Amino acid sequence: MGAHLRLDTLLMLAIKYTIFAVISTLVNLLFQYFSFGVYAGFGSLYVAMFFGTLAGLVAKYILDKKFIFYHKVENKKMMPKNLHSIHSWVSLLPSSSGGQR
């Protein structure tokens, strides 16, 4: 019974991660699309990639925080000030390692 419950929990976690990855990817692409509508000059691809990545990262951070880790701040003074910064840099590592060569 315990192993079955653990498998269900892991499966649900995998499903959540997959859904949140799809949502953050769609947010990323949507912001890139809107960015091209706002600015189409020199370097517009990089501007779109920056704002798309930023928006997708924020969306994924919020979804993970609320629905994966069930984070609730009880005392804001106890919250590490650099937690979001650490999460952001770690999240950028996979997206920056597979670039063009």
C-alpha cells in the first residue's frame, strides 16, 4: 500500500511539472510574440528572447512555489532575501547551455 501511494504521488508530481513546463513555455512564446509587435528593430530577436525567458521564468517560479512546494510565508523576516535570485540563476543554466555554437 505504501509503495502504491508513493507511486501515485510521484506520478502526480511528474504531471504537475509537465503541465507547468508547458504553461511557462507558452508564456515565454507569447511574450516573445508580443515583444516583436512592440519592437522590430535591431536586436529584436534578443529583446524578445530576454522578455520571453524572463516571463516564462517568473511564471514557472510562481507555479512551482505555490503548487509543487506549497510555500506559505508565515514570517517574511525569516525568508532568505536571495532565494528568488538563486532560483533564477539555477533555472537559467539549462536554457543557456544549449545555445548556438
